[in-house]
Amino acid sequence: MEEQNKHVILIIDDEADTRNLVVNYLENNEGYVFYTANNGETGLEIAENELPDLILLDWQMPEMDGLKVLELLKSHKLTKEIPVMMYTGIMTDSNSLRTALRLGAKDFLRKPIEPIEMEARISAVIQQTEHQKELIKKERTIYLLEKKQLELELESKKKETVNYAKFLAGKNEFFLSLIENLKEFVVKEDLNESQSKKMREYINELTINNNILQGFEQFTELFNQLHPSFHQALDNLKVSLTDHEKQMMSFIKLNLSNKEIATLMSVSLAAVEKGKYRLKQKLNFYEDISLSDYVNSL
């Protein structure tokens, strides 16, 4: 069996005879690789470096006993998930068993160790651990797939929202240009009073129907689906923002250009730049802080 496919077992016991005995019991199983430690401190170091699949831990040891080692193993982020099987020839009562299990031991063996029982219980613990690892692996795969799907959906929603905002900008720009051309036509052409009146009525009707806010209902719905907590975040700011400023910040959130924002809001490019400057002042920004970065952080 290849080394990388073998299960690593760490034996922590101050008695060399017991360590050797355990290895001798299990060495016929080619699926195991062994590390040994003669004290708790060395065992902890090996556990952190090698991350074994199972730790066999003696209860009674000088300086640092098995319970203290177990407690330290379970408190360390690298070793807390490693299953630990404790064994002892002294602390064999049910209260001792409960203590070991409460501190995180996976199983408990009594000395003298019965080889067949030990091998069977080690195999059971490792199989259970492998099963848990497989479940975690599958759950992570599912999580990553769902995360990727969500990212794709969000990206699609962002494109839809930005494209709709640009559609509104284009529509508004077209109507404004058409209205201006019609106004010039009325001035330049030699129209009688009736024709001029009728043309002005058309211009007024176009102006009314070009109310860009009518299209913002769908835009707002799309934007709120993409950034559901954004407007609440604006309301939670310590400064009071006007609806006009909130609208501008929504466009900034979508990374629209100043020209696109100007067209959408039916204002000049200079007005957008001035509006952004006033926003930075209201929010007490320093010169080197980007308004776009701040808005995107909300």
C-alpha cells in the first residue's frame, strides 16, 4: 500500500514496553504507519506536525498526564478534530470513562490491552472518521457548487440591472435630444400660430412622457434584488441624505460613469461631479478616499 494511503497512528505512552507492544499488535496491518512519543509534550508536538488519523493515549504519565494532553489536543485548532483513544490499567471505573469522553476522547480501552479488541475498535474509529471526512468533502463540494451558482446568478442580475439603467439613460438621452431638436425646429421654421401651438403641445407631451422616474420602478426592483440591504445601509448612516443623493449613490454602486449618471438624472456632467464632491463633504471624507470604494463597501 502506498504511504500516502496509509492511516497514521500516534502512540503517546511513557512506557516503552507498552508502546512497542501496541506497535507489535498492529504492525501486521499494512494500512498503518506509526509515530510514538514517550511523554505528553513530545506527543503534542508530533500531533501538530504530522496530524495523525488516530492518537492512542495513555492516561497515567508523569509530568503531563493523559487527560491534560487530551485537553490540550482538543483546544488546538490543528488537532482538535483528531480522534483520541485513551487506555489505562488504573482508571477503569465508569466515572473515569465519563471524564475521558467528556473531554473529547473517542473511545476508551482498559489494560491489559486485548489485541483483537484494540484492532477492531481502532478500525471502527478510523472508518467512522473516514466516513465523516467523506461527508465533509461532499458537503464542501455542494457548498462550492451552490456558491458558484449564486455568484453566477448575482453576476447575471448585476448585468441585467446595469443594462436596464443604461437603457433608461439611452432612452432619456434620446427624448431630451428629440425635444431640443423640436424646439429648434419651432424657432427656425416659419410656422403659423396654429402649427406652432400644435408643435408646442407635442413637445409638452413628449416632456411629460419622458419622465424618467416612471422607468425607475423596475430599476429599483432590480437594484434591490441585487443589493437588498443597500438602502437600509444608507438610512443607517449618521448623515441625512436626500432622495437625489441616495439615487446617485445607487448609480455609483453599479459603477456607472459620470456621463451615464448625468443622463439618468437629467443633469449636466458638471452637476454630477459637484454632487459627488458635496457627498464627500457631507460624509466627512478625506481627499484620498474614493467615494466609489466607500459606496461599494456598503
